[in-house]
Amino acid sequence: MSTCVNLSQAQTDHGDFIERVRKMSDQDVRKCYQCGKCSAGCPVHNCNGMDVSPNRIMRMVQLGMEEEVLKTKTIWVCVVCSTCTARCPRDIDIGRVMDGLRIMAYKKNYLQYAKNATDFHQTFFNNIATFGRAYEMAFAIGLTLKTGYMFGILDLAPATLLKGNLPFFPSKLKNSRQIKEIVENIKRMEGEK
Amino acid sequence: MKYAYYPGCSLHATQKAYDMSVKAVCKTLGIELWEIPDWVCCGASSAHSLGHLLGLAIPAKTLVSAEKEGLDVVAPCAACWQRLVWVNHEVTTNPDMRDKINKAIGAELKGTSKVLSIMEAVNSAGIDKISQAVKKPLKGLKVASYYGCYYVKPPKIAHVDDPESPHLIDDMMVALGAEAIDWPYKTECCGASLGFIDFDTTLMMSKKVLDFAVKSGAELIVTACPLCQMNLDMYQSKINKKFGTKYNIPVCYFTQLMAYTMGYSANELGMGKNYTAYESAFSKIG
Ligand code: SF4
Ligand code: SF4
């Protein structure tokens, strides 16, 4: 992330960003007065998992730093534990703001800034859209091919298989197309707009 | 008492032991579970990250048949449970979103079925009934009840119990004869599904939870969420390897421990599917 930002330019180009975030997440980030409580209690931030702290994300939204915000790792590693939301004195649901920012980044196809995350979501979503329910064996293999996920936990594989914790076959479902149909319906609805 | 049962994907696959123990506890307490036919995945945690309506419509689909039966729903996975609660919240408070959801699922959802967490459902049998069903009391076993985040936050939506200091599981543990230890990380996040994205950060998050439980004197941790169980149980050996720690604390579902005290065998509850060794803690029960 660049450390030098032209704020008046950001306001001219992305002055409506905060409004679009409000529409997307139903949360008014204008209310944030930067107390920092969200960051103080954020478990991911406290374990050094984020590149930008949650309160800074809020400030960046206020300043119209759209590109910078949507390219952070933070928006993708937020687990929406809602600890920040529970404690925010301005009653902002920060978890929902993060969800909204993720959706905005995804729509812009900004997938390379937190590649493990976008690979995970896409692999998982394709999996449930195909099978109706998570078919974990296929998911684990698919994710490993993209991110190497399983290589880090190979030592647990024998026990996992022995315990029967990773079934070989997908769960049986009469209508496995249900999720696909919802996706198609939503696409149609978006086209009608 | 009869509930519509939404097991969710993990209870049918990697976390079968949870399913077995939920059914055992409900059977003993006279709670009837009617599994929703043809239920689909709730979409967590990907659908709501990829689209707002998508994240609501997918779990909404499953609620339709429960509503038709006129039954309240029980979902033992914290992530599923919260997704379903969000659907009801939107459907009952936001007519515009309700119409969109209904259009997306091609059905009419009104939000009339309540969505209960498994701790509320079990607790609804009454503490007296729970303690009366105990055949092998816990004899003061020191149990850390771990709620995780999704059941209690954000409190306006997910309010099974107090967001910072819940006690519902603790109360039930006391009814089983345990000593419910007081500890600070009851509702801290274990990392949830972040393990698939950033494994190191997740291990660090789970380590803190284990650390506080152990330092507070717990002999056993009980959970109510497949993600919490996976992170604290399955990855405990990875945490030890990464941080040079020697945690050796059993982690199981509160329903496993409860059903065990009610007379089920470890085998019937899938205890062998857990990764941490439970035997020494369980040997004190009886
Ligand atoms: S807790 Fe709320 S008001 Fe405080 S910095 Fe975070 S978002 Fe802003
Ligand atoms: S919801 Fe996201 S930003 Fe807020 S505390 Fe949890 S992980 Fe951090």
C-alpha cells in the first residue's frame, strides 16, 4: 500500500465511496470517531494477521481511499467474529462493513491481494453449488491444488482417514441443484435491475 | 418437545461425533428432532463474502420446510446457526430484503420459525431434568466452557447469552456435577475458518484460548461449534509443534460430555473421532 495519498484527489474521485459502503452494508461509517476499540479487541489483528487495523479501515473509508481499502488483506482475513461490533461505542456493525467491502472487492475482481482467501471462497462456493452440501474431500483436494492447503497438515491425514473423519463420497441429497438455482435466480434478478 | 433439525454439512462429515452426541442427549431428555429433508449447506463463510443476497438466500432455502411444519429450528453449528438467525432477522425487519430473498429461493418465507442454538434447545428441557438424567456425575471435574464468538456476537442479532460473559453451558456443566471454571477467553474467536486462509494466524488465535483454559486450571474444554472443536482439538498438536508448548487438554462437545454422564459409552458418542486424548479426564467420571 502506498504511504502517500492525495486526499483531495481521493475525495474528488471516490467521495461517494462511503455512501456506497453504506448501501452495501447498511452501516454508516461516518459515525466512527476513531476510538480504536475495534482494533484493540480484534483477535485477528492481535495475532498480526491483518495488514491494516480495523479502525484504520474505517478511517480510510471516510477519506474515500477506495482502491487502498479494497486491496487490503484485512478485509479478507476478518472472520466476522463481531467482537468489534459488540464493543463499538458508535454502534457500527464493523463486521458487516468488512463483509460489504469484501463483496465490493470481489465484484471489482480484486482477487490477487489476498489470494488464499479468494481461492478458498471460490473453491468452497463452487463445491457447495455443485453438490448442495459441502463435499469436504473434493474441497480439500481442490483447495490444495490452488494454495497447497493440505501440505501443511499432512501429518494429521492418517489419523483423519482412520477415524473416518473425511468421507470419500458426497452426502446424498435428492435435489443437489438447489444452490445453483438460487445463484441463477439472483443473476437473473440483477440483470432485471 | 419437537424441533426441526438442521445438522449442517460438518455434522454429516468431519464432525459426525457431534451429531451422534446431540441425538443422544436429545433422546435422553425427550427432545424430538425432525431432520429437515433435503437441507442444503448454509453457505458460511463464503456465500456472504461473495454477495449479500447470496449469503441470505442460501440459508433461507432450508428454513422454508421447517416453517411449513410449524417447527422451531435447532442448528448445532454456530456458523450455520448465525446464518439462519440473520435470515430471520432480515425477513422480519426488512420487507424489501424479504421480497428479494423469496424471489431468489422461489418460495415464501415469513420468519415464523425461531432458530435455536443447541445450548438453548438442550437447556429448554430444564436444568432439573438434566441433572436428574445424570447417571455418572462429573465429581468436580474442572471444565472450561468455551462458547466462541458466533453464538453471542453481534449481540443485537446473535444473543444466546451475554456477549462477554455467557453462562448457559457452565450452568449445564454444574448440573452434571462439574466445577465450571471461570476464565477470560470464553467468547474469544478461535480463528474459525481462517485456518483455510491463514493457518499461522489461526494457530496463534487458538493457542491463546488453550493457554487461558489451561492456566485457569481446566482439565477439559467443552465446545458447541464444529470450527472451535476443529481448531482446539485437531490442531492442538500443530500448536504444540509451532510454539513449543505442551498442551494436552481434551476438547470435546458439551453434548459428548453430557451424554456420557447420562450413560452412553464413549464409542456411542464418537469420542474416538476426537484427536486429543480424553481417557484420563473421563476416567474420573462415575
Ligand atoms: S470502535 Fe467504532 S467508533 Fe471506535 S474506531 Fe472502531 S468503528 Fe470507530
Ligand atoms: S469482526 Fe473482523 S474486524 Fe471485527 S474483531 Fe472480528 S475479525 Fe476483527
